[in-house]
Amino acid sequence: MTAEAIESGPRTGSDTSGTADERPLRIALLTYKGNPFCGGQGVYVRHLARELARLGHSVEVIGAQPYPVLDEGVPLTELPSLDLYRQPDPFRTPKRGEYRDWIDAAEVATMWTGGFPEPLTFSLRARRHLAARRGEFDVIHDNQTLGYGLLADLGAPLVTTIHHPITVDRQLDLDAAGTRRRRASVRRWYGFTRMQKRVARRLPSVLTVSGSSQQEIIDHLGVRRDRIHVVHIGADTDLWSPEPSVAEVPGRIVTTSSADVPLKGLVHLVEALAKLRTENPKAHLVVVGKRAEDGPVAQAIERHGLQGAVEFVKGISDAELVDLVRGAQIACVPSLYEGFSLPAAEAMATGTPLVATTGGAIPEVAGPDGETCLAVPPADAGALADALARLLGDPELRARLGAAGRDRVLSRFTWKQAAIGTAALYREAIAARSGATRPGRGR
């Protein structure tokens, strides 16, 4: 369904029978980048939308490229950008006929000057789109766009998810930049974080996924604590579940890394693998993500002669991905920082034992060291190697940690629980807006 088709006529809303506190809600879920195979935002949109729909709400996802993959019953309204970072021609210059308006021109100009335009330009397109559909939604939920366009009156209360402040990524990339020119490039690319900081401070209702992220939002973005609400996300525990018929592959370690960036800590896991293989030559790593042709990870693989011991996989189905994790002897999250860590929750849900760092919110998900995981400090290849060796050599410990990890996810981190908590926050935002617009209260 395209935005142009939607705007050509009014859309029939969902049944609004029942009391204000009980009736199903009409939800617009915005995502400027929704591919579920390239990071956690797409996973969040897909699973939250599905579970909200299962609760009886009407959910419409409004997104740009790469478009989200959604489950049956959740419509997608395409709000296309110029898709300047698509494969196989990223950082492309559009042809003259592709330009539709001044927002497109601004998108290209920002890209030409080394910036990342999508949060701003998507927010401007979303504002225009929502203005044409005023009154069709009870609540608008923005998934970390944090663009100036969303500060307008959108016709419904706004709830915004901030998974974690992107200023954290910016600082880690600056720390890893080796030259003055590279640092200048990083600062320009992350220029949009200034906008996100300004927008975040003006938002009435912020949802985040962990206590660690809540504190980072306060510290980095200056949002008041009373405006931030924690709703944990989790795993699809029907899909991510143990399956004894899947054979365990000796020495297999699996990790997820959406990009070769310092934040993900993959280079430290590669260094750990090199140490581990001196004592355990069967140890090998499967990375769910795209192989970078150059960069720290590729250089570490070549330096240690690990070309045959590190495999990258991408574009596989959900079922294939789950079986890949089920067959691993260890799942590993080597990140320096995470706002939540879906890969940790999903691996634990399969009963695969976890080695994880203590970066950011990972301990909130993974649990205590020695009880539901083995925990190591971030950026410590030696500690990673020791923990991996300990698990590979102890089948009983693997079984105990795997079972305890599964129990932890079932009790704390499911998408149904996330949807219930998110819907409760929607109703609070609706009630707050209703109270603020009553006669004599002002706006």
C-alpha cells in the first residue's frame, strides 16, 4: 500500500465500540528504516506490530526503505525516500526525474556533504502524510526517528521509542577513528544527532527498552526521567525455542553483527577465536550479517589466518536462522554497548548457552554471570576466549546455562508482554492529551 494511495481518500477506521479505556486503538507505527535483517529496529517494528494486532488493536506501519517485513494482518504504508544507500549503488546521485519535491533535494544535498539525512527527511514526509489523514489514528508511535517534522501537531498523541541514544555510537566511532580526517567524517555523518537531542527534550512520552537505556537517554539527551518509561522487549518464544532434533555442531559459536562498527565488538570476538583455536582447533565462528570486504574485522581475520574459521551468512529465512542458533554450542554477544540485545534474548530462548559482555543493557537481558550466562568485560578478547573455552569444554555447564536462559526469557522478555506494556503507555498518552485540551486547561 503506497502513501499516495492512502492519501487519495479516507481510510475506514477500526471498530471503536466499548469504553475509552477498553476499545481497540488505531495505531500509526512509524519507522524510517525497517529491514528486520539489518539491525534491531526492523525486528522491533515487526514483532511489536504483530502482537499489538493480536491484542485487537488496528496497527498500520508507515515506513521507508528498506521496508519492514510484516506479519499477516499488519498493513504497510510505503513512504518512500530516494533510497540513497541501497545496494548495489550506495551513495548514488538520483536522476533528474526521481526528484519530487524540496525534501528530496534536501536529502541528496545532505548525503552529498557527508551527512545522514533519513531521520530528518522521513519525519518531514511523515508530518505531511499524517496531516492529510488527521483523525484516523488514536496514537502515533515513532520508532527512533526523532526528526523535527514530528514536533508538529500530528493530530494524535505521540509516543516515541528510543532504543538507545545514537550519541553512544557516535562516541565509540570517534574513539576508533585513527585520523583527523576520519574524525571529521564521523562528526559530519552523525550530525543528525544534534537534531535528535533537541527533539528528544521536547517529547512528552518516551518509551525505552531497558533501565540502562533510560539512564543513557537522561545523560546524553537531557530528557527528564519522569518522561521516560521502560518496557522490555523480547523474543518470539514460539519461533525461538529448543528443538532436540537439530544436531549440535562441535565448536560452533554464533553471533549477530549488523555492521563492522566498534559498537558491535566483533573484532574482539575474532581476536578471541584466534586465541581459542590454539587449544581448540574445532572452534569456529558463524556471523549472522554481511561480510565487510575491508575494515578491522576483515583485517583481524586475515592477520590471524581465520579465513576458513569465520563464516558470514545473510538473507536466510527465520527458520534457517533459528536452526543455525540451535545447532551452535555457544551464542555470543561481544558488543561494547547495547540498548537491549535482541540476539541475546533470542539465543537464550532456544536454550543455547550464552557468553555476553557487560556492555550497556546486556546484563539486564542475559542475567547473572554463572547462572544464566557467562559474562565478560567489553573489549576484552582474553576474557572472551577464556569464557568460550570454559563452555566448549563443559557440556553440563552448557546444558544448565541454556535451560536457565530459556526460563529467564519466558518469564521476562516476550513480545506479548512488550505489547501489553506499550498499549498501556499509549492509553496514558491519550489520557494526558485529552486532559491538556479540556476547556480552561490550555494546550
